[in-house]
Amino acid sequence: MIEVTFVTDAPRIAGSEIWLLTHLPRLRQQGFSPRVLLPNTKILNEYAQHLEYSGVPVHRFPNLAEAALQTTNAHLRVIQAWSPATYNFLLTRLPSPKAALIHDQLEYHYPAGVRGLYRLVYRLTKSRALMRSDALITVSRWGARFMEQYLGLSKVLSVCNGVDAERFKPNPQQREALRQGYGFRHFTVLVPGRMALEKNALASIRTARLAPELEFVFVGDDDSSIGMTVKWLARYWRLNNVRFLGKRWDMPQLYQAADAVLQPTLAENQSLVTLEAMASALPVVTTPIPSQAELITHEHDGLLVPAHPEALAEVLRKLAHSSALTARLGAAARTRILNNHTLEHSTDALAQVLARLIQN
């Protein structure tokens, strides 16, 4: 077996950590023996248990120096870092072959001046650190092009995201029971994801205010600063059509019970939320930024709509009033996932990239 050590400095669980949890167990079928090095923090304890249960050994480290020592026997080292300091520290100390796995959103679709500032900061921090890597792996074709053309990086390989289409799938036989269990009574719009500024939960809550006849269910870290702000607005506006479920591990069932997904995001690389919803045969209403347009063809397998609450409310009402449109978009979305973005597609591509890096 080829031993590959993945190191993350994750301060909490986000899409990049879910990516490891879904992809690494399947690498064993490709002849790899993956393991994960995690910070020894309480917030990651449950996540570590999920990794261990899936068959991926986990080693906890108190600091990066200890993490570096624990990679010595691996055939390949893959760093997935939130902080530029982690890349700087590990990539200067680890022997080759070593790669960096990039889930960063890379481009924030804020006003032009802010976008330019973010690109500059990224070049001066993470980009410089990433140049020490033997190769860079990112999770979308758009992301790979952006890193080369706008961030000046080379040796960028893309492994497009995939989703477990047997776990995330429609369940018409249990749908009504699930809806009753969750208390969904009207056309239900699921709003999943981290409540960070770029995920644009503020646009989602304003959309809910404009469409009181629809039900909006927020799923994510609503104890964050943005989450608390959104919850305060829901109380201030006395929105009776909004619920907050916090962090959940029952996302497949929530997708199966919902009618549509709202994701007015301003930054993605390749969104797991989008893929999960599409695999569940739900129509996704999201923004026409390049990463989302790579996954969705407007009015064929989803809806690409500028992140203006009035426009978002209008298309959600259109879905609510047309079960045929909702069903057509959802069916086409699942077909697109089955043809291009299953977990098998993604892990096969990942295995090929890892094997190439070791051979080189």
C-alpha cells in the first residue's frame, strides 16, 4: 500500500474537512493507505471519530513541529492548510514529494477594489508559500486556471469535486414522513452552508423577508458573528417563515425533505453544497460566478441569478408555483452529477494525481 499523509490545521469543520472525510476512505480501493494529522483541539474530536470510523487513521498533534515529525515515513505528504503560516512552516521542512491541496475560494466577487485587494493579499501570503510545494491540487477546473492566470502559480492540477450519489439522492417513498418529522409545511427552501460573509446569508434572510409565503430553513454555524446577525434580523423583522437548525449531520435527509436550495454565494471553488443538492435532485438557485457556472447551466439543471433579494425571491416563487419546473431542473441536476461529479469520478482522478506525484 502507498502511504499518503494528509495534514490539516483546520480550526473547525468546513467543506475542506468534509472533502477529506468523503474521499480518503475510498483511496484504499486504489491501493493507497491514507492517514490524517489533525490539531489536538476539542472542536475536532467528533470529526476525528468520523474519520476513524470510516477507516482512516487519525493522529493528533499539539503543534506544527510535531506534525512534521509524524510525516517522515509517508510516500507522499499533502498539506491542506487554512493559514499561510502552515504552508510556510511545513513546506520548508518536509521532504519531497509534497503537495498542497487547495480548497480556497480564491476569488471574492465583492466590488472591484475589494477583489483586487484580496488578490494582492493572497499573492503576498499564500501564493508565496505555495511556491515551495512540488505540486498544487485544487478542486475545480476554474480554480486551476485562476491560480495559473491570476495568482502566478504553476504545477496546478485539478481534481473536480464529487459527491456520494447513493447517499445524496431523492427519496420519494420517505419524503412525506421526513417533511412531517422536520415540520416542513410549505414550499421549503433550504439554505445550507457556513455563515460567513462571502456565503451571503444576509441576502438569504432578506429574500425570506420578501417571500413570506415560502419557508426558509438555514443549516450551518449560526453561532458565528454573521449567523447571530442573521438570527437577530429574523427576530427584528418578525419573520415567521424562517428556522435555524444549526450544524447537522443529517444533510441527506434534509435535502430529501426540502423543495429547493438557495445559495447566493459570492465565493466558491467548487461547492459541495451545490453538488449535494444537485445529487438529491433539488433545483439550486445560486449566483452566476465562474465556479457555480462550471456546475450549473442556467434553466437546464439549476438557476443562476444575481444575488439581489428581489430577483431571488422572484425565481423561488416561480419554482413554488411550478412543480413541473422544479422536477425538471432537479432531474437534470442529478443526471449531471451522475455523469460528471460522483465520488467515484473524483476519487479516481485524485488517485491518478497522487500516483503521478509519487512516480515523479
